[in-house]
Amino acid sequence: MADRGLVALDLVPPELIVPRLRVAGAVFAVVGVVAGLLISPYVGVALGAALVATAGFAVVSGGRRRVWIDHGVVSRRGSFRVRRVNLSDATKVEVLVRVARVSQVLIRVGDSSGDVTVGVAMYTTDGGRELQPIALRAVADGLASSPLASALALSSVLVTQLRAEAREAGLSERPLYRAIDVVRTSGRAPATVLTDAEVAALTD
């Protein structure tokens, strides 16, 4: 098992999100101008300022948010703090699935200090986006160092996912996509945690 250094775990890099937030800020400014023309200048200024301030905060916080793993320690930086979990010391390892128009597969790891959630895949009806292979490998290696059965099972799932990606297998052959199908066909809540048995079955 390789001892990997810092690897980014951003499923959608902030570099792709921030420009869209800036566009939203420009749109909000236009909304303020239109409101000023149609209603009153005071309403336009107040509305425009509020919307632009909201967009500005989103740009700043969105640019700061990062998820990474460094020698088995997963870190997530939010707007105000960084939360870390050493995978070898984790007391909780879960696979969280959210089924919607854009469905998501996330890994939630935690210890006594709190949880860190990492998005590993998102899918639509005709495609999707998965965490980069080097990132999946780093997480799989980190999970393999844990004594938890749930961590070892998930590590195996990620390794199987990497093999499927390497041979360019279809979505139905990829364990992370199968996780979406498990929830979709079970009729459970659209946001749910897979059982240990369901996680283990993803490699079948």
C-alpha cells in the first residue's frame, strides 16, 4: 500500500464553481437595476445590494472550500474552519446516497471530534462525474489501514471501482453507480446510508 502525500478530493473543483457564482452576482446586480426602474430606486439599491452581498459571500466561501487527503488524514475546509479525520482512527465509515435528478454518492467518516463527508460520484440519467483515480486510490489506501470492517469493505469497493474505470466499463458495472440503484430500487428515502451488507454487495 503506497503512502501517498496530499491529494485533492474535490469532486467538483472550486475553480469550476466560483466563475458561475460570479456570473450569478452579475445577474443579481441587473435584477437590482431592473427593480429600481420598475419599483423605486431605493428598492432597487436595497435588493441589488442584498443579492450581490449574498453572491459575494458565496464566491469567497466557495473559493475557500476544499477537501483533501494527506497520508491517510482526510480534511475538509469550510468557510471558517478545517475538520480532519485520520482514516486509521475513524470510528465511523458510511456510504451515503442521495437520489435526485443529479444523484450523489458520498463517503462519511468520523471520529470523536466529528465527521468529514467526501463526494465520490454524481450521476444523471445519461452520465456522471467520478472522483479522479488517484484520489479514489488514496482514499482506498487510507481505508485499508483501518481496523473497521466497514472501512475495509469500502476500500474493496473503491478498488473495484478503479478497475471498472480502467477498463472503461459501463455505469451498470461500476460499484458507485450500483449504490444509486440500490437506493432507487429499494423504495427507501432519497437520502440514506447503505448497510454494511449493501456496501459489501456492491463488488458482486
